[in-house]
Amino acid sequence: MRIDFSRSVQVRVGAALVLGASLALAISAPHISPAQRATRLERNFPATLCPAALGGSTNISLPQKHLQIRSINPKTLFTHTTPFTQLPSSSYATYVQGTSGIPIAFNSASAVGSAAVLCNAGGQSQWFIGGTAALSSQDILEVINSGLSSSNVLIYPYTSKGSVAPIALTVKANSDSQVSVASLAPGENSVAFNVVTLTGRVSSFLLDHRKAGLSDLGASYVSATNAATNTIFLGGLTNGSAGSNAASQLVRLLVPGGIDANISTLVYSSNGSFAPVGLSQLTVPHQKVVDVPLPTAQTPSPYGIEITSDQPIFASVLTNISHGGNDFAWANSLTPLAFGNSSAAVMNFSGASPTLLFMGSQISVQLRWQLSSGARGTATVSGQGEVSWKSPGPIDLITINTQGKAAVYGGAILKNGGTSLSYLPLESSLAENGSPLPTSDIRTLVRATP
């Protein structure tokens, strides 16, 4: 057998040169720590969950096409891409792929009109300041577990008498539990709830639906709030038409801590600002749900409210329509809109004609919309205190960009005829989640020298 020594030597020399070059590069390059080696981040919007039908039908408006969705159904984990922005009704809750906009769910459990709510990504603690457990209550608290293992949840009820012992709840994987509010605080007219997730990935929704005998009194979602604050903005409110046909309204308050709170309130409208009677220099007992009438009958609509407190507090507003029909709507606290085009609020109103109200010391907002007819338009809304804008017709998609650096809060009023009413907060896209990705680097193959 003949051995080609020259070929063998060439291979050895080539390998030595490659190894030598690699070592020279590793030695000459600056040392990096293991934490620095994964410097590239992959950023994604978190997925959101939309509620189930809850006694009626639920249609979901998506902010864009071609999103991945699936039913929260323990029998299947099938995910598919939808080519539509309108999802047909389903008896199950719906998982929606993360996107720069926020889906809206419209529920038709009430014969009076639909109730609207923003889909949400859940959280460890969600507060619901609203609802009732009285005889008229058809209220449902829905707890959704989108994970692949069981979730353990504690529900803390609050009433006008104080806090109630928590109720433990286990939600199976990829399923939901629908709890009657009347079973959580039987007979209580004024309630609030804190849903605390101990394990798993959970989103919750509260639908306030009321009936008296054969009469349907209406329905409204109570939007979730994450934490109590010392300053609360409630915007995009209406009191119906002025005079004798005005709707009745109240403010619901809850101090979750162990010290009573002293609050003051200002109402902002196109006529200026004023302190409403009964809500100025008011002391609110801690851990008790308090309802205070809101005297705004002569206030032009739409309007907003600012509540300041020396203790962290929750607040919401209930509007009752009882003239010419029955319906009601809950408005919950607003979060400031984010700055910049990358954090714009993108929403699909599914053909509704909303009135938007913005609150802030310096308001500068750019609106871009597409009507159901396909026509497009833009507008700039600016001012101080509060500024409102009425849509020029049925809107499908709208994008809201804040232009200044001052905090701006926004709310939407959705009406359908003279009796159907819904409130929606205007929220920027959910914050992106960042996860580090490993990077290929030859320096990771060589032990660092001191």
C-alpha cells in the first residue's frame, strides 16, 4: 500500500494554520462575560385573551388580518391563522396572537344592546370595581387559563360591609371557569373583586348583566384594573341628554389598604371644570365598597373626571339609562396613552360610531381612521383639560398617536340608538416582551484569561 506523505503533511499544516488563526483571534479579542454573549433580543407582543359568549354571543374585532387564534377548549390545542378581522361568535374564550393593536369583544347577552370590552393579556392581580350580586344579578366572572397546566386562583370579594374571605378556584388547562357573582357575595348590591393568580397564566373578565322578572335591564363589562393609584382619570362619559331625560350616575370607590382615604374630585367638560357636590373632600372608609351619586345632569357630554386621594384607591362610574329604555355602562380608570408611533393605540370598532374624549394638561393627538365604506381620513385633536372628537361615520379601524410628552388619557363612548350604551378605555398597544437569543461567537470556545 502506498502512502502519500506529502498529502498528509499538507492536511496537518492546513489544520494547524486554522487553529492558530482561531487562537490568535480569541486572544486578541476583548473578553466578554456569559451575560454579554446573548445581546440580541427577540421582541414580541404578548398574546391576548377574549371572553366567551357568557350567556349570549360574542363577536371579536381584530386590529389586523392574518393573526393566529385558537379556542380555549380542553379538547383541542389547534391554532390557525384567520384571514379576517371579524371573528364569528364562539361559545369558548379565544386566544389571539400578540399584535400591535388590541382586539375588542362585543357581547350580546342582553336584549337591550351589546357590551364591549378590550381583550387583555391577564396578570397576577386583576381588580374589578363594579357589578352586583343582588336579586337582579345575572353577573358572571370568567376566569380563563390559556396555559397547558392547571391554574390556582384566589378570588377576594369586597362589599359595602367590608372584605370577604377569599374563594379558591382551580381552572383546568386550556379552559375557563364561569362563576356566578351572586354566589360570591349573595344579596350584595355593591361589590368589587380581586382575582389573584397563584399559578399559571390567567385572564379574567366580569360581565354585569341584570334582569328584573321578564325585563332585561342591560349589560356591561367591568374592565379590569391592575393596581390602585393616588390619581384616577375616568374619561369618555355621558349623562344622556341634559334635563329631565338625563341618566342617573354614581361613582364606586374602594380603598384596598388599611387606612381611610381622603379624596377630591374634578369634572372636566367643554364648559370648564368644577367639583361635584358630595365628592369633594370626601372620606372613604378602607376595604369597603362605597357608592356616591354623581351630579352631572347639567354637564355637557362627553366629559371626564379626575379623582385624587391621599391613599391608593380604585374608582369607576356607573351610568344608568332608564328613560326611553333600559341599559347601563361601567367606566373604569384609564391608563395614559404611550408616546410615539410605535406605541399607537390601534382598535377596530367594527362599524360603531364612537365619540372619543381625551384628558390631559397638554393634549395633542393624531387620528387616522378607515370607515366601513372604505373611506379614509385624518385629524389632529389638541387642547387643554379635555377635548372630544366625534367619528364622521361608522368606523372600522382607527389609529391614535399622541404627539406631545404630557400624559394623555382617552375613553370612547359607543351608542346604538337611544338605549344601548358602552364605555371603552383607549389603550396603547401592549408592551413588547423581550427574550435574549444566543449569538454565535468563537470566543465562547476559549476560556477567558484574567
